[in-house]
Amino acid sequence: MNEAVRKNAILIIRSLALATGLAVLALAPRTLRAQDCLTCHGDSSMTDSNGHSIFVDGKHFGDSIHGSLQCANCHADIKGYPHPDKVAPVDCKTCHADQATQLGGSVHADSKEHPCTSCHGNAHEIFPKTDARSAVYPLNVPKTCGQCHSNNGMAGKHGLASVYPNYIDSIHGFALSKEGLLVAANCQSCHGSHHILSHTDPASPTYKSNIPQTCGNCHAKINDEYQAGVHGQAIAKGDLKAPVCSDCHTAHAILQPTESAFRMQSTPICGNCHKDKFSTYRDTFHSQLGSLGGYVETARCWDCHGAHDVRPTSDPASPVNPANLIATCGRCHAGANASFVKYQPHANARDRKLNPGLYFVRLFMNLLLASVLTFFLLHTILWLIRSRYQQVKTKGDNGGKHA
Amino acid sequence: MPEPQTVNSGPNPGAQEKFYVRFTREQRYMHAVLFTTFLGLAATGLPMRFSESFWARKFATGVGGFGSILFLHKFFAVVLTIAFLIHLKDIFQRAIINREKGIFWGPTSMVANWKDVKDIVGHMRWFLGLGPKPKFDRYAYWEKFDYWAVFWGMIVIGFSGYAMWFAPFFAHFLPGWALNAVLVIHSEEALLAVLFIFSIHFVNTHLRPDSFPMDMVIFTGVESDHEFEEKRTLEYQRNQAQGTLEKKVGIAPPLWLLNFSKVVGFTAIFIGLTLLVLTLTAYFS
């Protein structure tokens, strides 16, 4: 065999081997690529045998956080084409094991009622939570949770209140929806995301004694003040009767504290515990004018006592400590002096020992009122009867027009 | 101005009746200012006194909100204060400058005297059928009471009101607890005034059978010969005896004045009775 023939033979053998190899490669089973699946599933009219759409938008999927994955990474039971009619549901916890564990211990543990997609949206179009297209992007969270926690929502079936409308009209809701303030509290800022617990669970951030810390995550200075006050200290000692943030501000319908509606609703809240103080407050001009509407200038509890760091009167830092009264009253009453601040905003005119002067003034006024009215009512009634009698007697049947 | 007309009433229908002046134009205006501001003060004060009642907040909103109700209350208070000061000036002028007799004593005075005590007893005896009806002079005891109740009320309510309005200033010479007391005094005395005027004054002066439905004399200034003799017999007889009756003759009230007075008077009575009902519902609920 000469050299030229030998070379040709090698070339032919190599070509054949290549062709065979290509053919083998082409016919052997292999991992499906997303493009292969989209040949069918990219058709927007495609449905399964039940008529449900099984369309996948390839462009959106490609943009999504899972865009670099192949279909079979999640749809693990599909090995090739054609695939069976029934495919197993995707199990997110294959990859997201931590989140699945957290969810499993939460109020949303039931995976039938709360599949991952109920919050994260369309499984093929999941975006990172920093992406405005994500269902869990801060500005979208309230709407996402509101699908269930709203009027006629799923949450109603479990006897839960409709909180979405309250939230969306709150100061947080407005900041979020009107101003797009990403740091404004949305649902998960207080409740968490995967590991949401009932407010009755001591581990929950919305459990009563944890609320100051939860709100304090953003309102740090207010929380410091609160912790210094009598209410914060009582909570810290485990006295759950003391109010936390949500007792005064409510949980979801939180209003701007200078708003009249807030000023109207909050005084009776203090009165729930401080009954005697509320009752004596209601006797005062502060309350009388204040009850007529959100008259911002009349003093409510916190205008004198402070709002977050309510302290005992004996505490020199308390605005109602005797040494601070002129300054405190003077905030509204220009020219307040030492005699002026002897006014008692909680005087009880019914208590003879505590407020003798006031007691006797009230007694005198009541006696005056009662005696004058009693005498003249009696006088007038007798007079009426007598003059009518006289009229009828002297003028005949109907008594005439005038006597 | 229309022709003075005579009004046919009393025992001689068709006869031309004489009318005698009882109140001057200034006194009638004073009464008009008094009842207008009083109604205003009551309408803006009662919602504050009974601010927890169902109508108070609605009413406050109705007059323009929580802010305006206090403003209106103070506005009426200032007008009434000015009227009161003018009245004091009038008394001072009549008594000291003009040396008018009978202002502080005698049958035509507003000041109570022994006859008033006898009249109270006598009137009550008549109510019960135990004696004759007493004859009254220029001002009967219940009219004097009305006057002095308003006079005292004006001082008490006015003083306590201004003490609240300018509390830091009044605190210079009032003890601390007095600042608490002024609200009690103000609201209780005002409540008494409201209850008294809207029930007892209305009935005694306007709605009782002898004057029903309204005593027009405070609006027209004059009353008929018959009414004068019937209601203020002693004054009538004394003027007759002294021959001064003719000096008191005035013109018969024109029809427009009677109609105007009725509209104003009934409006005032209607507002008053409405406020009375609201007050009583709030007081007893």
C-alpha cells in the first residue's frame, strides 16, 4: 500500500466515525432545554386536557430569577419528550429548603391553601424581591397579602379580620402607595414573611410584648422613649395590661397622630384603664370642646402627660411634675403662671375631701338651680290652671281670646 | 310708614281703643339684642356643655366646625357684654345725672319691696282659690325676678366666662381652684338661665292664657287700654288719679310691626323650645 492510499483510507474511516458519532448523538435521549419545551408551551393558546392554560411566556421566564434554569430542573419528573399527561407538582423546597421549613412552622403551613405561588405569583415569572415586577416587592406586598386578607378574602373563612382596607388607608399605606416610600412598613415588616406566627404566639413579632421592638425596628427613638416610660417598664416586667404601640395607634389603621380622627379616638383608649382620670377629664372644658370634633388645640391626655414616655408625676422628667407645669401648660396657655397651673385638670367636684371648694360651689349651684326651677315650675303650673279656669268661668266655653 | 291703626280686641270690638306706652324704643331694642345674643349663646354653649350627646357634634359641625362654635360663643358674649354695659350706663344716667325719681324705690321701681312679698303670697293663694287675685303695679314680682335673674346671671356667667377666656390673667388674683370652679359656675348658671327662660319666662310672659300666644308689648312698646288696666291695675289707677294717663298715650301698633314682631317672637320661642328639648334629652340621658 502506498502512502497516498493509506492517507485516503484514514480520512474515510474518520469521516465515517464522525458521521456515526453524530448520528448516535442525534438519536440518543438527552436533557431537554427550555427552548425545546417552549416549542409547544410557547403557544399562548395551548391548554391541557382540562382546558387550563399551560402557556409559558418564554421572554418573561428568561428575565425571571429562574431564567437560567431549565424546565426540568423544577419539573424533575419530565425526562424527555413526549412527557406524560400528568406531571408531579413542582416542589420548591428542593432548592428553597430553609424557606419551606419556616413556612411549615407558620400560620400559612397548609400548602394546599398557601402554595408558594399564592404570594410569589406566577411560577414562571418570579422576580427578586428588589424588582418592581415581583409580587413581594415592598410596594406590591400589601396587594399580594390583601388578596386573602381583605373583604371577602380567604382569610375571612378563618374568622380573620379584613385588614387590607385598614392598612391601605393608614399612614404606612399612604406612604407606600402614594409616595412609593420603600422603607414604609408593609405587611412583612411587622409580620415577617415565611415564618408568620399568630399574635398569640410569644415568638411572634406581633405578640404584645414584642410589638415595641417590632415597631422600634424603624421607630428606634420612639421605642427608646417608650422603654423609659411607665408603660414600657410594665411591659418589660411582663405586665401585659400595659399598652403597647398598637393599643393607641391601632395595628393596621394607623393614623397621623396630629389628625383629628386620631385625637378623637385615643383619649377614650387611655380611659379604658384610667377610668377615674378619664371621668374627671370629661368634666373639664378641655374635654367638652374636644369632644365636639378634632379641635386640635384642646389638651388630650398625651398633650400634658407625654405620649411615649409617660412618667409618674414624681419623676422630674415628667411634663406634669410640679416643677414643669408652667412650661407644660404654657405650651397652649401663653402667660401661664404659678397660680394658673394650680388649676386641676382632673378635679372632681363630687369629692368633698379632695376638692372642697369646688364641691361646695357645685353644691350651691345645684341647690340654686333646683330651688329656683322647682318653685317657678310649681308656680307656673298652678298659675296656668288657675287662669284658664278663670277664663272659662268668666267668658264661657272656650274662655275667649284674652282674659 | 303706614297709617297708625287701631286693633280691635277686648270687650268692645269695633271701639277705637287707646294704646299706652310701656317700653321705650331703646328698651325694646335692648330686649331684642338680649334675646338674640342669649339664643346665640345658648345655641353655641349647650353643645359644649353636653358635648357627649348625639346632637352636639352634629350641631358643632353645622355651625362650621369645632373651631367656629367657640368663636361664635365669644362673639355673642362680647355683644351681650356691650349691651349690659350700655344698660348700666342708662341706669347711671337716669339715677345720677337726670336724678329720675322712683328708679330704686317706689311703685315703678325694679327693686323688690314688701308689696312683692305680699303679692307672691296673695297670688299663690289665688292659684289655690283661697283669696282674690292681687293687683299689680308697673312691674309684678315675677317680672322683677326675671330682670334680677338676668342681671345676676349676666354678672355671674359673664365673669366666669371671661375668667376662662383669659385664665392666665385672672389667675393673677384668683386662687388655683377658682379656675376649676368657674366652669362649674358658668355651666350651671347658664343651664339655669336656659331652663328658666325657655320654660318659665316663655310661659309666664308669653304663653299663659292671659297673654297667649305672645305678649306683644316688648315688641311694639305699647299695650291697649284694656290690657294695661287688667294687667297693671295699680299703675293704671295711679296714673288715672294723678291725671298722667294721657301722657302715656302712644300710637296703635301698625300691622307690619305686629306681623314682624310675631315672626321674630315666634322664631325666638321656637328656637328656645327646641334648645329646651335638646337640653332636657341630654340632661336626662
